[in-house]
Amino acid sequence: MKILNKKIASKKSSVAWLQRQAADPYVARAQRDGYRARAAYKLIEMNEKFHFLKNGQVVVDLGAAPGSWTQYVTREFPRSKVFAMDLLEIKPIPGVEFYQGDFTEDAALGWLVEKLNLSADAAENGTVDVVMSDMAPNTVGHKKTDHIRQMVLLEYAFDFALRALKPGGTFVAKSFTGGTTNELLKQIKDNFDKVYHIKPPSSRKDSVEMFIVAMGFRG
């Protein structure tokens, strides 16, 4: 891997990133397996532990770019239907419906509501088996600020899951070290039978990311 911009390439942070990528076994594994990013293994490891993905499901992938989570679902569970969304464009994946836009804006939410045939009444049963979110903010390096920004995205994803999931459904979402706020965690536990915090083995040790796996939506 080579950075063509000499100013960027000269930065110590860029050199360190390249060295880390070159030494990362998950990067090499993703290349061998044909996944677009090493992030695929975070979902793979979580699903191997909790078995929430099955064939024939309706799955929503928020923060999908570059598409490795969606790749895994479509490869291993080909009868499932995936609706993916991200601010960034992703290369098409057969059988996947993708929307490029900001999930926190009405237009993006409206697209999902229409595609998923969701009722205007939030109390009605949803149509989705799994809502998964790898959304993350652009970090600024200030721990408290970055954590707050991540919690905002987590709350948006959770609110959508409450509306979209079928009874028994699963919500999987990125959090940061420190977990959720007490209030949000209580809401999640009130709406799901089982709630876990997990850091998959493929998540880098120096990363502050964690994941919430909430199973058994009570509807």
C-alpha cells in the first residue's frame, strides 16, 4: 500500500497507520477472503458467539460503507434481504438495496420506512429481524466529545430499532468504551430479553469501540 501524496506520506501518523495495516492479520485475512474491510470479522465473531443471523431474515445495515458487514450477510445467508445505508457510497452488492445519505435526516429515514413497509404507528409490529449499526462519528481526539457524538448515533439507531424490529428481533450497534448512558442502557434492557457488551477479538486493542448486542426484542 502506497500513499501518493508526499505530504500525507511524510506524516508520522500515516506511516504508523501503514505499518499497522501491514502487520494486521485481519487485514491480510480480509484480502484473502474477499471482504472489503477487516470490520467483517467483528460481525462474524459476534454472530458466531450469539447466532442472531439466519437465512431468510430482513436486515438493516446502518453505517454500511465500505460494505463488509453486508457482504458477510449476503454470502452466508443468501436468502436474507439487506437494506444498507451510509453517508459514503459503496460499490453495489447483488441483492442489496443501498441508500447514500445521512441516517439522522428525514429523507434517509423516509427511504427506510418506505422500503421496509413500516407503519406510521410506532406501536405496530415491525418488519425487520436484525438492525445492525457500525456508525461512528468523525472523531476529534477529545475523549468526552467523541463519546457524546457516538452516543447520539447510538440513540438514533436504537430509536429506529424500536420502530423497525419484529418481536424477537436483534439490535447490534457500536458503542465506545464507557458504554451507554445509564438511561439509554435501561431503555435497551427494558425492551430486550438479553443485552451484552462485547469487544470482538478482531477489534483492535487500542480502539475504544465496543458493541452492544441486544436480543429478544419484546415489541
